[in-house]
Amino acid sequence: MLEWVVLIAVLSLVTFSLLRVHVLLALILSGIIAGLVAGLSFIDALSLFIEGMGGDQAKTALSYILLGGFAVAINYSGITMSLVNILTRHLSNKRGVLLLSIAFISSLSQNVVPIHIAFIPLLIPPLLALFDRMQLDRRAVASALTFGLEAPYIMVPVGFGLIFQQVIQENMKLSGQAITLGEVSLAMLIPGLGMIVGLLVSIFITYRKPRELTVKGYEPAFYSPNEQDSRFTIKHTFTLASIALALIIQIFSGELIIGALTGILAMFVFGVVPYRELDRVMTEGIKMMATIGFVMIVAGGFSHLLKEVGAVDALITQTEQFFSLSKVILILILLLVGLVITIGIGSSFATIPILAVLYVPFGLQMGLSSMAIAVLIGTAGALGDAGSPVSDTTLGPTSGLNADGKHDHIWDTCVPTFMHYNIPLIIFGLIGALIL
């Protein structure tokens, strides 16, 4: 029965989310349901849930809050508005180019400017007026943003990508299969190509037609770029220097918190943000990222409960009965197991240690190479990051696109990104595991 607990919990989470129940309530209710199904009392299930609201997820939440402060400090310099003005002035009649530019900017947040989702609430709301005027489908914007938040860490071993690929390498080694970081990087290019296909399909096929919002009381906004806001100043130079310093420190320390803190302090040392504004900048950063950070903490409680009652181990053990099937079918089953686990936990990074324990011995028994196993682990971990209602990869885009209350988290972000990225990830992950 325990092997069904994860499926029941995830299905409950998805059902509540589709019914527009707030993601925090959906997580708590789904976790309690999982505990009850596993045989725990209501009190024991709730206690176990609360016990898990800490550890790595709390560390991640703190990182996001500091990144929020760093992003607000960057915005204070005026460089964000300069970027908005450039996009508005030059791309106002070019839907495809604008969406690809947003995907590119989003990609920089993973590797070059490691502020992750913190840039979205600053960059996207000023562009909503432009989207309205162009009748741009916001689902395409959500797809572009999600691509930039996920594809770079899958493919590029810098910033978050370095951390993700190191986690794969280290956990494969712990599970009995040595592999170099270069081999992991090369292997992960294949599922990354799948995400590129998903991006192009979403922009140029699925959501290419104009879409006029029909929300009651909706009126298109209008934004006129300011020529003065587009000028490059000495503050912008120091801002870029602070970003570079934060990136360097983050790469060498391996700690996102240290990198974000360095970036914030550099902005004040360089005089980009006056000391008197320190309190306001941090307060605004906390306000901007607190909801997402708290969702990540609660998601930690949800995943902790599933692990502690033995539901995840039972699901993994249950998968062994399919080992007599063909290699293609078995790989698909393993990828779907990864999808179920990740979409519930909402973190691709956090699922890698769980998946490596299963995939390494299975892969070795199937005769797969180390690179093929790496593709399997990395793809399965990435599955569900896009499309999960509790993932920062979907919560981030919604935080910007719903600034005017006209964008639905589930139907306008989660469902579109699930369709356009998880399906090609499964296909390309399967191909990669078979050919490497």
C-alpha cells in the first residue's frame, strides 16, 4: 500500500491546484492525506510535516530572500528599467524576437547573473503593458521564462548548472558509478535540446496567435519608454561589477547565499545604493520573495513526510517488478517515477540523491554506460520542475505575470510548461539513455 502513497499525495496536490486551491493549502492538505493513507494519525502526520519544514529547503528559501534583496538593489540602479525601455523601443512589433529575448535574459539568471527567479518581479511587470498592446499570449511568456530557469542549469556547468551537474556526479559516485563532470555536462546536452524544441513549439506554434485578455474589468495598460532611463551611467557600470563579483564568489564558494550576500554588499560599497536605503531594499526583497520562499519550506515538509513514512522507498522497490520488460519500456517507467517524485517535491536538485540510488544499480544491470545513467538521472530530476505547482520554476514566472491579477498560476503557467517541456524531456531523455 505504501507504494501508492506518493501517487495519492501527488494526485491530491495536482487536483487541489487545478481547483485553484492556494498552493500552500494544497501542499498541507496533500501531505496530511498522504500521512493518513500511510496509517498515521492526523496529529502524527501534521507533526512529521512540520518537522520537515527546515534543512535544505529552509536554506534555499533564505537564498531566495537574499537574492530578492540583490535583485531590488540591481533595480535601484535603474539598469532594469533601461532594459525594459530597450525591449519596448526595439521589439514592440516582433513577438517571436521579444519572447526569445525574454528566454535569453531568463537564461542569464542561472549562469551569468545568479539571481534565479528574483529578476522576474522586477523585469516582467513593467512589460505587461507592452504584452497587452501586442496582444501577446502570456502563456508564451511563461514558457519563455521557464525555459530560461531550467534549460541552462541542465546544459551549462556554470552557476546553478555547475551545482546541478556536481550533484549528479557526486551521487552517482556514492551509488557505485564513477563519472567525470565533463561527461555529465556532455550527456545533459541531449535533454537540453528537448527543452529547446519545447520552447520553439510554444512560441511559434502553440501560442503564436494574438490573445486578448477577457478578464472582467480588464483594461489594457500603456507604457511609454523614457529616453533618459535608457542612458548607461556609472551606476550601471558598478552594478555590472557587483553582478560579476557575486558570480565569481558563488562559483568559487559553491554557496548561493554567500554569492547573493556578496552582491548586496558590493552594491553598497560601490555606492550604487546609499546606506540609508539598506533597510528598504532588504525589506522590499523579503516582500518580493517571501511567498515563494515559504512555499519552498512547506514543500520540504511535504517531501519529508513522504520519505519518512517509507512511501518513496516503496515506490522505488515496486518499480523493480518491471525489470523483465524491454529496455525502452523500463527507461520510460523510470523517467515517469522521476516525474511523479519531482512534481510533488518541486525541486530537481533535491530529487537527484533519491533517484541516483535507484537508477545507478538499475542502469548497471541493464548495461547502460555512465553517461546514459547520467542522462537518466538528470532528465528524471528535471522532469516535474516545469509544470509543478510548487516549483520555483513556475512560481517565479507567475509572480511577474500576475502582477495585475490577470494570470492564473495553474492554467497559464503550470499546464503550458508541463506540456511543452516535460514531454520533450521524456522523449530526448529516452533517446539519450539509449544511444550513449
